[in-house]
Amino acid sequence: MSNGIVVSSRARLARDIAGYPFPSRLDSERALEVTQKVYAALGKAQEKYTIMRMSDLDELRVEALKELHIISDDLIHGNKYAAVIVDPTNEISVMVNEEDHIRAQCILRGNRLDEAYRKINEVDDLISAELKLAYDPEIGYLTACPTNVGTGLRASAMMFLPGLSLTGSLAGCVNAANHFDMTVRGEYGEGSESQGFLYQVSNQKTLGVTEDDILKNVNAAVARIEQSEIAARKALMDADKTAMCDKIYRAYGALTNAYSMDGKEFAEKLAYVKLGVYYGLFVCEDESRLDAFAEECRAANLMLKAGEVLTAEERDRRRAAMCEKEITALVKKARIE
């Protein structure tokens, strides 16, 4: 059974088309050409993908896609002819005219990094077969940012780390990760904060290493952090079981009884309930559903589901109502002898 520490795995490839300036220097005509070429390169696979141009989407839809990690800030605020190509499951997305012409990624729930890479590599093979990419035999793929030159692969795991956070041990893990060319960031990458104890662990080095090296190193780093998190969770409970259990049960009480709850409080309370599931204080038959529910409760996705734009106060009340229904159905108090 999963311990819920690795929430999701992502493999992302940066690619650029030979003969075209990087997106920041593309004129409108050539930017549209890039979009058309990338979509056409998918061939028959086009049938299962939807292409969305950023200029055609309203602000709410754009923010909802960002909340789900399908698109990035750079895509939103970059080239006005940017687009995203998405499969029906939202697991695979190809951002076009972001920082690079192509940012193809696969995100899978759980600890499945190798599988995520295999899936996005299949998409990359389709594109590479049809388009001449900017590539140097000695260096590798040429990208807009030097940090992606080489393999162009960014492999990452979204990790749930309440133990390391609450014991004050996370800083040590971050420093250790840096020594192994890994980085630990907030949920939305560089410069972002963490809510609900979620952190993104990824490789920093893409040049002079192979894709297999990167996957192996990231998997090893994730395994080390996972073991540290397990030890930290034990230390938390050993230090003061009464206080820890009280915090967890109070979080459950708030989620199932609150009249109004903002996004930050929701993320914190849900994190404690997930920790309670780990400790066996609660029973949850579908832990991955808790993570999916967390996404549904984010502001833009909550409003999309509601079918209307809501004020912050209205969102907080709706979120509380959703919590009462969903958490009560999903999470039950365990019988502890």
C-alpha cells in the first residue's frame, strides 16, 4: 500500500525547432507556424488531443489549467500566440511557445517517474520524426535557457512532507539534495511557496548526463527523502502523541463542520487528515481521491465546477460545503483499541 508521500511524478522535455528564433523573439506569423507544425507532428494521435490557444481562453480557464500544473506562468505571460495541447486525461500536455517552442510533459499520480518518462518520450518520438529539432551531436538539445541544454529533461516528484516540515528537518534535506544536483522547491516550482506540505523534487543537471542517469538520480533522491520523511513522522508521534492526535482530529472536525474555509486553511487541515490516515487514525479506501479533491477545491477549479465566478467569501463557503460532503464520505475514524 502507498504511504502517500509521493503524490505525483512528472517528466518534462524541452525542445526547439531548428531554424526558428526562440519564442521570446518570434513574430506573429512564425509563432503561428510553430503551433501548427507541432500539432501536425502528432499525426493520427491528434484525434485524442485538444489544442487550446491561450488567447482563446478566459482568465478563469487559464488559472484552472495552471492550478492543475497543465500550463505554466511562462506560457500564460509569454508569447501571445502560445498554446497547449492536452490529452483527455490531463496526464499529457504539450505547451507550445512557452520559454521553448515545445515543453512536453507527462504527470502521473503516485511514484511512477519511469512510466511518466516513457509516455512523454513516445510523444517526443512522434514530434521528432516530423520536425527537425535544434540539436548538437556533442552538446545535445539546444534550448532557450542554458539549464535545460543537453537532454532537456526535467524529472520531478511532488512529495508530501509534513514530517520533515514540522520537525524542522526539511532544510537539511534541501541542502543534501543540492549536493547531488537536485533541487527542492514549492509546489509550483522556483519561487513558489508550499501549501499543505507539498514540495517538488527535481534534477538540476541536464547537460553531460543521459536520460537514464537523470531518472536514476531523481528516483534515488526521492527514495532517500521518503525514508527521512518516514523517520520524521515517527519522531513527531513519539515526541508528543497526544498533541499530534489532537491536531489531526481537530483538522478533521474543521473539514467536516466548518461553514467557511479559505484555500490556505483547507490545504493545512487536509494535510493533517492525510497524516492521520498514515498513522492509522482514519481509514480511507482511496487516498489518491484526496489529492484529486484538493485540486477541485482550488479557487479556479472550484468556480469552473460551480459554473460561475464567485467572490472569495462565496468560494470559501462552497469549499466548506464540499469538504463536509466529500471528507465525510471518504475518511472514516478508525477503531483504535
